Amino acid sequence: MAFHLVKKGKYGFHTYRFDLMLEGVRHRKRVKALPSQVYIIYAEWEKTIRLNKTEQNITLSSLFHKYLDFCRQNKTSKETLKVNTYAGFFNNFFKGKKVNALSLERMDDFINALSRKYPNPNTYNRAP
């Protein structure tokens, strides 16, 4: 645990400074909390930072495969088949792209390419 008491506050609240070095990057945060809550707040903050760091390396195609697995478990077979229909097109279009590199322009390009492949608007409006 890397947090330090900065100063004592009124009514039992203290100001804490959180410091975390992760892959050469320093993350800092100040919070006012009761001493009994500081461990919980720090653990949630650290978990959020680590989760955000790992999400930056996820590709869109791997995220889509996770979504496809989710569909198989939680959706009907008809809905899963619909998602699976567009899987190849989606994976080819976003091949090797990272989630954090996604932009609105790139999504617009995907919608335009989808509309060229499936000219009927009802078809590409149903695309996942």
C-alpha cells in the first residue's frame, strides 16, 4: 500500500495522498476520508488504474470475440446468429486495431463500408 497521511482534518477525516508506480508511470490522487475507509478507497482506485492499463492493449477483434461469447451465453440463438453474420466483416475491418485507437471517423468509415456491402438500409441498421 502506497498512501501517506498528508494532514489531519476536522471531525475524524484525514487527507491522504495515494501514489502508485505502474510500468514507469506515476499515478497520484488525494482524498479526504475516514481512516477506516482509506484501505477500501485505495484498493478501488488501484484496481481502476490497473484495469484501465490492461484495457489499452485490447484489440477490437478480441473484444468482439468476448461479446460473441457473451451472446452465446445470454442471447437467443437467432440473435447470436445475427451477430455472427457480421463477425467476419467486423474483424476484417478492424484487424489489429486497439480499443484506445478507435475514433469517431473510423466508426463512420465502418458504417459506410457496411452500407456499401449491404445496400439495403434495414440490413446494416440491424448490424450489432
